[in-house]
Amino acid sequence: MFNYIIIKVGFILITKEMVQTTIAQNFLPDEFTLSELQRVLLTARDDAKISADSLFYAKAPKLPFLEKVLDEKGMQKKTKRNSYRPSQLYRFNAEVVMDSIYY
């Protein structure tokens, strides 16, 4: 019973931190797509503002702690690892987060 309580409290803390900090970067590769970020966030917390594609994809690229990845020529770096259509790659930068970040 004691182990269950520890696991439950840990899960609650992680789900809270997942939407209030950039802890999601620990569950993603260095360069990731917005759909990968969205899946990680939804694993921890099923929230309408995250699960609604139109809301998430409109807001996420504007977040101050995310930046588009550029290749050596300065062009936007894309990947086809999740679909046939190329997706923009992003990475976390060193921006300090002060408030709930995905809302």
C-alpha cells in the first residue's frame, strides 16, 4: 500500500510539472516535432487545450522556450519520421518559464 501512495504522489507531481515547466524535454529527443511534444503532454494530462490540434498547433510555435531548428544552411530543418509529410523540428531553448506554459 505504501508503494502505491508513493507512485500516485509522484505521478500527480509529474503531471502538474508537465504543464507548468519544461520537464517534457526530458521525455523527448533534442529535436522533436510538435506532434511528439503534444503526445508527451497528453500522456501525462488529458487536457482539451492540449488535445485540440488547432489550439495546440497555433499556440505551441509561439511559446518563448521553443525554437525552430535550422540546418547548416540556415533553412528550417524538417523530418518525415512520423509521417510522409515533412514536419518542422523544434528544440527547447534556455528561456526561463514563470507561469503555466501550455495554457
